[in-house]
Amino acid sequence: MSIKHIIVFIFTLTLLIACDPITANKDEIATNSQCQPNQACTYPKKAKIWLSEHLISPETPFKINVSLSDGNIIHSAKLEGVTMYMGYIPLQFKLQDNVLTANAMVGICSERNMTWKLILELKNQKNQIESVYYYFTVIY
């Protein structure tokens, strides 16, 4: 076996180990929203979230759009894998035409369909932090 084959084998093994299957917290999904993945979702008195594309592909840039209710600001934002844990991806939102927009991209994993979760921590006028979870599916 050549050095090249060993390197490819180790790289592939590392990717597969990094994709650790996990299960979504069902209570979190049920209590946070009644929205369908990849569709625009309105969270009463908090936010409206939608993607720039309905079909998301891995390693292809897309935008996440957020419109906040009065008095709310984004305290932090990140993407996490739901189907498989792949770490998290921090997001930075910028105001464009009265909409907060973040550029995003997700990686490839061994699952054919991967569900991702946007976790927004919103701070209200009373400095209380509430989390909003938005789910979307990536087809590989």
C-alpha cells in the first residue's frame, strides 16, 4: 500500500468518525415551532426566518434571512447538525434592506439527507435571552 493510499484512507476514516449520529430533541422541535423544514417560519413575537433557496446542497453557499420583532436582537447564532453531529458553524448576521442576512454553507457527511438546525439566541428589551430553533434539510 502506497503512502497516497494510506493518506486517503486516514482522511476518509476521519470524516466518517466526525459524523457522529445523534437524535433531535423532540420536545425542542415541538415547543419551538410548527414549521416545516426549508420553509419560511414565523415565531410569534420573536422572529421570521427563511432561506434564500428551498433546496440546499452541501458545500454550496446560501443565505439565511431573519426579520426580528421589535425589541429583539440577535445575541448569537450558529448551525448544528441534527442527523449527525459535525460541530457547529458560527454565523454573523448583517442588516441588508431591513432584513438580517447571514452567508452560510454546510459540509458533506455520509448521510443522504442531513437535517441542520439554526440556533438563534435572541435578547429582548428586558435583556432576557430566548432560543429559537429553525430546521432545514440538505440533500446529498
